[in-house]
Amino acid sequence: MTNFTYDSSRPRRTFILKRPGGFILEYRLLRVLVLKDFATRYQRSIVGIWWALINPTLSAVVLFFVFHSTYSGKFSSGISFGPYILSGTLVLSFLATGIVTTTQNLVSSATIFTRLPARPEIFALSSAIVLTLNIFMGIIPLAVWNFIQGGTLSPFIFFVPVEALLGCIFITGLALICFVAVVRIGDVINVINIAATLATYLTPVFYPMNAISARAQLFLNLNPLTHFVNIFRKLTLNYGEARWYDWLYCSGSSVLVFIIGLYILNRTWKQTVTLL
């Protein structure tokens, strides 16, 4: 029997170069990691998975009471201020907070995929999939709040999983980039936390786009999170318009970030391993 020694610093195969059997093994690993993440995230918890609702819902309630008198009158008819805010905080909780959480999970799991032939992107993707719980669970209070204010859910709500998939790809790509940076400079994790906080103000979560200047609108439209929020509001509340370029921008930015993340990780893998 020959002994197998795993060399973590050797060049890594890309998805294109993987053997067909490798995809099956990675799918099984992904399934195990998703179940493990679900179990460890809510173990010994009384509230359990309902914690996925607490942060975005409380944030939406606070923003509602603080900015209701300032922005509620700037919305067109048919748009309720409360559900508008909650839909934005749900997307921010999924994407912005998700990038931080996934990066931290990669750092904590480094001892596994540097000693076993397991791909870091599988760990990142599993963490992102678990975070989709924030979106799907959040539809419950969003629907209740919207019904209370006389609204109905959008007939396009069944397309939310498509946006969630794009979000998972987006989170995975950025988390891989952030992971490589954090391994080299520990302070980067603090920068990521600050960026996640600033994302609340650089995305139309509690204010309408017509309440800011044309120059600011141009800047916010460069932010992928803005387009994710626009699509989510259209799919759930039928607010505004999710035009073709919103979908194109989300899809393009997600795939581009994912490819860049894979490239940077593969390109710097040997140096990254030596620093772990």
C-alpha cells in the first residue's frame, strides 16, 4: 500500500481541469459543510434559526422610527416606508455582513483545507449558502409588515432563489479576495467590518434615490448592492423597477468577482499557505 502525502503548496487545479469524479466529491463535501454550518451556528441556542430575523428586523425598526419623518413623504404612492427599509436591511444582512462572516469562516477553517485536499472556495460557498437563510426567513416579517400596511407580495417572488444564487457567488468571490488579504495583513478584517457598516449608507436602504443628488445617484449605481436591493424589492414587494441592467449588473459583477477571487487565490496559494 502506497502512502499518500498531501502537499498543500502544490499548484491547485481549476474547476475546468478537475476530473468529473472530483465534482461529485466536492458536491458531497459542500453538502456536509452546509449541514455542519447550520448545526454549529445555532447549537445550544433557544431562539435557533430565528436569529436570522432579529438583526435585520431590529435594524429596520430603528431606521423606520428615526427616518420616518424625513423620508416617508418622498416616496411615490403605493410604496410603504417600513417594508421598503426592511427589504433593504435583509439584502444588506445577507451580502455585506455575509462577506465578513464568510471571510472569518475561511480564516478559522484554514487548518482544514491546508492539511487536506479540500478547496477553500467550497468552504466559502457553504458559508454563503447558509447565509441565504437571512433572505428566505426575512420574507416572513416582510410579508407581514407589508400586509399590515395594505400591500401584497409580488408575483415574481419565486425568482428570489435566482438572486440568492447570484448573492452566494458574489459573497464567495469577495470572501476569497478578503481571505488572501487578511492572511497577509490582519488589520484588513477591521477594514472589511468598516466597509460593511458604510454599505448601509452607500445603498438606498432607508432613503429613495430621488432624495439625493444626481451625482450621488451615479455613485450609488456603481455599487452592486444597490442593484441587488432594487431586484429584491421588485421580486418581493413589486416596488420600483428591476430593469434588465440591474440583472446584468448583478450577474456580471458576481461572476467577475468570483473569477477574480479564484484567480487571486490560485495565483497566491503557495505564499498564502506558508503564512497560515
